[in-house]
Amino acid sequence: MRGFWTGLVVRIRHPHSLVLVAGDFNAKSVLWGSRRPDVKGEDLADWAAGLGLQLINEDSDSTFVRWTRESVVDLTWASPAVARRMTEWRVLSVVETLSDHRYIYGAVSAPHCRGTGGSRPRRWAVGKLDGDRLVAALLASTWPRREMGTVEEEAGWLGDIMSEACDFAMPRARRPERRATYWWSAGLAELRRASGRAWRRFSRARHRRVEAEVDARYRELQKRRSALGAAIREAKARAWEELLRSVEGDPWGRPYQLVMGKLRPWAPPVTEEMDPLGLRGTLDTLFPGREGYPEPLEWMNSERLQEIPEIGPEE
């Protein structure tokens, strides 16, 4: 832990560092709306000031709520470079979290954004590409001879004709719907809805300030949360056992797909940004070669294909 804090301090003190420190600090200070400050809160404020960190908490909404008390213990600190880019920060007080802590939402603008207006990059469904239409569109766009412009003008022209040709040759790619976690089930969804209803009833009771009702609603909430938590742990345990069994039966199945990100197609897998040699080493470590199981075809490179002998006249 000491090493972590030392590294954090070094990182924060680095010029132009982009650091966001957030968590349950369990400290109280008037700086973040606590009515009864304590020594830990004073020490935390001095520590942050010494490192130049800025407090992002914008209001005094409680981040920790129990039926008997509530407080602000979940704090967000940022280096000046990040604080300037914070566009939003708020406590989500109406969302069920299965915990006494509330969710905190924050938004940070990117330092360098491509494009304008925050538009998403255009993508096309390459699997539905019509090659003839693509060639025809490119020929039509480049047929008339034109005067050469500046580098910027030529780059813009090239991007425009490529985009138009792609639109002519294939449909735009739609963002796939986010899939549920593979261990999620309809039963868990119903338990979560029940927990959410219990949370809303508890929140309304707290506003009415009837102690007996608040106590009853809080007990109901705790019961619903416990049931959901137990069901989630059981579902995860079953899924983990299934995963371990599938490693022996099919090494290129779900475990391999998890590493390659194929069970989460709505987001680019981390492996896409890894160096090929580093990725190969990671896969070899996690899934060592086993006799009797051929590698997936996607890993066959040109060197391996060249080893296949050509077909002779006698064949």
C-alpha cells in the first residue's frame, strides 16, 4: 500500500499530469459539506492541497445514506489539467446501487477530439460489401481530370470520394445492442427490479420522516439486496465452474473468446491495441498448445500457408 501511495504522489506531481483520485475516504470536512469535521478530514484536505489536487464535489448531496444517518464520504479529486476538463459531476440519488453508497456520475472532455460536433466516426458493414459497386463508384468519382490542390484539399477530396463510394457499395454499420453479462438471467433481473422498488419506497419513507415506516422500509431494502447479492454470487460461481470445465473440453471456446473480447462485441477488445508479439505471448501463456486441437484459422499467416505443397500435373 505504501508503494501505491508513493507512486500516486509521484504521478500527481508530474507536470501536466492527468490524474483523477476518487473513492470512499471516510473523512469529514466543511470543504465537502460535512457538518461535523474530523481530524481525518483536515489531514486529507492538507494532503490534497499540498499536491495541488482540486475537489470536484460540486454540491453537498450525501453520497452515503442509511436510514439513521447520511454523510459525504465519497470524494473526487483531480489534478488541474483534469479539473479544467470536468464538464459534469453529480450524485445519482434516485438510482438503486445495492449499497449504502450512491453512484457518482462525472464527465471529462477529451483533450483532442477528432471531427466536429462530437460525431461518431463513420463505419460500414464490410461483410455486405459489393465490390463491383465500389469499383464503379471510385471510377465515376475519379474519371474527370481535376486540378491538383494543396495537401489538405487533396486529403479532404480523397476522404469525401471514399466515403461516398462506401455508402454506394455497402450499408452503414449499426451499433450492436449491448448484450447482458453471460451469467445474467431473467430471475436476476426480477430480483434487481424488486430491489429497485424497495429502494424507491425507502427513499419516499425517509422524506416523510416517520421512524417506524423508515425502519420497516430499510429492513425490506436490506432483505431485497441480500437476496439479489446471494443470487448474483451463486450465478457467478456456476458460470465460473462452467468456464473451468469448458477449458478442458474446448480450449478455443468461451475462455479463448473472453480473452479475445468476442463475448463483448459492442466494445473494441483490448487485444486489438496490443502488439502482435505481446498478444501472441499472452495467448500462449493463457492457452498453451495442446495436441489434438488445431489453432483457429485466423492465426494462420502467410508463412504457414506457403508450406503447403503445390498441386502437380499428376494430381
